[in-house]
Amino acid sequence: MKRRRHAANGPRADASPPRYRLRLFVAGDEPNSARARNILTRVCEGRLSGRWELEVVDVFTDYQAAIKARVLMVPTLVVEAPPATRIIVGSFRDEEALLDTLALPADEKRS
């Protein structure tokens, strides 16, 4: 597994909410990496319907991407868009911290 892109495509109007571009650095299918990927996908599907793109980078097969992004630990999520760039490290068990990193209000968390 080198890099995989997942995109949720949907209609986008000029005045629509921002589109999210995310890069998740993982260590293969290790438990924390798999958990982070699952939680992130669930949150994005529930909260960012049609407005997110996720690139998963496996540092076992593409360690140069991790070096270039200055990623020292995995899993690490880099929120590239909307600006400003934000980073969270861990398996995202604390969903409130994940929502904060994505700049999503916690009150909409349960949809």
C-alpha cells in the first residue's frame, strides 16, 4: 500500500462550505493506524458529506513523504485545507480534539 486517495464527491455551489483536503500518515495496518483511519472516515462521512478528500500515506512504503512533511509519529493527520494547516497526532479516540482540529463545532458532532 503506497498512497491511496479517497474522495467524497458531491455538488458544490459557489457559496458552499469549505472543502477539506486531508493527509493521514499511517504505519501500515497497525491497530492505531487502522483505528485513526476508521474514526476519521466516519467523522468525515458524517460531518463533511461531499466536501472532503483524504490521502492516506503509509510510512512503511513512502517514508520520504513523512520526512518531507516533518511527520515524526504516526498516525498523524495533516489538515491542508481549508487554511491554516493543522496537525493532530494519535488514533483520534478523543473525537472532540479531532473535531477541533478540523475546525468543526462539537455541537454538530452527532448527526
